[in-house]
Amino acid sequence: MAIVTQIKQNVKNKNKVSVFADGIFLCSVTAESIVKHRVKVGDEIDENKLKTVLDESDRETAFQKAVDCVCRSMKTQKQTEDYLYKKGFSAEVVQTTVAKMQEYRYIDDGEFVKSYVMTYKNAKGKKRIEYELKLKGVAQEHIDKVEQLLDDQTESVNNVAAKFMKNRQPTKDNLQKLFRYLAGRGFDFDLCRNCVKIFAAAAENEDEFIE
């Protein structure tokens, strides 16, 4: 059984300390984990006690990294899990951290969906928004709420179309490109069709447009 001979603050990370046992470097852990488990110079430390401190340190580190991550930009549960796994944390630490993040409301996929819809509803259609949310790992139960969060997108699709058609003539080729562009942005078929017909009619070109 080793004896703790020194505990000193890390130079690069003020939240961590280096622990030495029998004069040899043992580990680097959070200062909070050392305080919480009352580890001090002169104490005996065995493998079980060391594992307890290391596990606690990992949980604290993972939580702080996750908080820093979501504070930079909102993240879904899946994105947070992936981030922590890439940082090398174990499945147990990741799941514990995510649960704590949800408890403190740092992660809330329902709120993420609301925010995402508000951010992109004027630039993207329902299908595109739902697809992107699915890629971000949002559960279907939350994605199903997108439709009720969206207002009528007629104005949105018209604005997107106006930007696309700026400096373009409403030729048959350009109108077909516009339709494909709007559909690619995820707007419903009928919205795309009606929007393109407006441009076609304005140019007296409606009969030439082929959906």
C-alpha cells in the first residue's frame, strides 16, 4: 500500500492536481475529487481508493467538458454522447454525465427542436428540417412535433425563391432549376409548385414550365 507524499496543483490546468505516492507520480485528477474523498499527504492509498478517486475525477472532467461544449452551441443528447466518447470517456461516465446534463437542463432535445425550427424555418422546409434533426440523433417523438411548430411556409418559400431568382431570367430552364432548388431545401411539393408558377405567370411563361 502506497503513501501519498505530495499533492500539487497542475501548472496547465488549475482545476487538477498531481498526486505522488512514495515520491513517484501516481495520477492527475481534479482537485474536487481529492477533496471529496479526503485524500491528503500521509494517507495510505490502495487500488480501490485510487479507482474511486479516478472515477470521480473522470465524471467531473466529463461534465465540465460537456458543459463547455453545449455552452458554445446547443447540442442534442446524441451529439453530446458522441463528443464525450471521442474524448475517450467510458460508456458509464458518458451515460452518467448525460443524465446529469439532462437533469440540469443543459440538454433537452425537445427545446433543441424548438430552437432549430425557429432558426431555420425561414430558410428550410419541413422535410429538410426533419432530416437534419434526424442526422443529429433527435428521437422521432421530438421530430414529430416539427410540423406543429412551423407556421405556414408560403412566405418563406417565396423569399427563398426571390433570392434564388435574383439576376436570373424566368426562363423554362431557370424555373425548373428553381423548383429543384426549393425541393432540395425541403419545402413541400405544392409550395414549390405554386411558388414557381408565380414566377412563370409573371413572365407569361407558365405553359412552358414542366414540374
